[in-house]
Amino acid sequence: MSSLVSIDVEDYYKVLHPRPVYLIVSSCDGRTNVASIAWVSPVNDDPPVVALAINKDTLTSELISKSGVFTINVVDESKVSDVWVAGTVSGKEIDKVGKLGLKLIKSRTIDAPYIDGCLAYLGCKVIRSLEINGVNLYIAKVLEVYVRKNLFDPRYGWNLYRAKILMHSSGRCFTIPGKVIIHRM
Ligand SMILES: Cc1cc2nc3c(=O)[nH]c(=O)nc-3n(C[C@H](O)[C@H](O)[C@H](O)COP(=O)(O)O)c2cc1C
């Protein structure tokens, strides 16, 4: 007999977590903001395209819709407090970059900075967007990618023994990679 039980479909996304949570930096007209976003998905590798689902009422949506650019910053467990603040307070209320004391660095090709101390960042430019019931789905081309070279190898990806990439489970609960499984034929 099956041991599965039915839950509310509105809770489906909790079943799909844990998944990495990223700090998204957006910038427009001299205003720069940071927010935590977990609903990020690769779409294609050639051309490199990524999709993000971001609530329409956020400052992040406002800035990205105006500027068309943003950075996706990969962070580790040391940034959990920053992720919590960036994900629970709106930049419409406070200057989160200042409050968190984040040092921002100019990206190479796009007009949005990245966060000093991140494990990696992707510089992205929006190519399409659509609104679905109050959520903006941004489809963006990845124009530049920088990684910590001691933690990432393009042949194998992240060194999971060393890169403690922060993932969000649900509510206040986060996790990091705990076991490495190498599948051998
Ligand atoms: C761990 C975590 C993950 C989140 N992921 C998303 C997400 O994928 N999409 C979204 O719209 N909001 C997400 N949020 C909520 C936003 O970060 C939150 O609304 C934030 O206040 C928006 O800030 P802004 O108004 O400064 O852009 C998340 C929050 C947390 C704590």
C-alpha cells in the first residue's frame, strides 16, 4: 500500500524545495537593490538562457522591468542572514544594500553590479517577460559568468565538498549540500 498522502496543491512548491536561493542585484537610475530569489531555472545552454519568477510588487521587478538587467549571485551558508533580510524586507522600505553593508562591484558587460564575496555571479539581460497572476516571469540571456576558481571547475561544476551553496527549504529553514554521490556506470 502506498505511504503517500495528499496535500494542498498550493503547497506544491514546498515539495520542489530545497533549491538554491540567490541574491539578485538590480539597478536603475542610481537606485540599487538586492533581493532573495529561489525560483530560478536554467532554460537553455545554447544560447544561455535563464528564467526567474519574481513577484510584480517587488522593487526588484520594478528595477528589472526598467533596466532590463540584473545579476544572479550564488552565495554560501555564511550569507543566510543577508538572504533572510533581503527576502523579507522590501527595498521600497529601506536601502538593503546599505543596511547589509554589501560591497558591490561593477560587472564587466552589464549595468548591474555583483556582490563582493559571492561564490559566483551571472550577468543577465532580459529578452522576454510575461506576467502570470501578479508574478513576472523574466526570461534572460546570460551574458557573463564569473566563479570562484578554487570552488568550481567547468568540467565538473561545483566542488561540493567545499562549496556550501545555500539552499532554501521552507520558511526559516535552509540547508547546504551534505553528501556527495558519484554515480559510476
Ligand atoms: C529564501 C527566500 C526565497 C525567496 N524567493 C523568492 C522568489 O523566488 N520569487 C519572489 O518573487 N520572491 C521570493 N522571495 C521573497 C522576496 O525576496 C521578497 O518579496 C523581497 O522582500 C523582495 O524585495 P524587493 O521589494 O526589495 O525586491 C524569497 C524570500 C526568501 C526569504
